[in-house]
Amino acid sequence: MAMAAGDIENLIREGIPGSDVTIEDLRGDGDHYLAVVVAEAFRGKSRVQQHQMVYQALQGRMGNELHALALQTSAPQD
């Protein structure tokens, strides 16, 4: 069963407080998403560490309810 974009957004916002999250359904099928996440918590972290934080916020749903998620992560611009 696919996840709704709003559910993905809420999980990321809850797992990474203060984050700015935008979710886009890439194919219109509710199964392939792009998440753009900007968070101060990412500052000084590598891209891999940032992505790990997002996956952790998703609480094990990646690969289960959530089939495909492209990520763009960054710290806010000064």
C-alpha cells in the first residue's frame, strides 16, 4: 500500500524539527516521490548523513509502504 504525500511530509517534519519539506509525486501514481528537505540540522553534515536522517525520520517505511523516494537535502542558505 502506497503512502500519501502528506504522511511522508509529516513524518519528516516530526523527525527533523524545524525542517522545510516539499513533497512532489513524480509520476502521479502515489508511489514515486521527490522530497526536498531544508533543515538547519543538516548544517555540517555530509549528503549521506543528511539522507540517513531523512530515512530515520521515515521510521522504517522506506522499501515497505514507501516504494521510491528521491531526496534533495540541504541546510538553509545564509
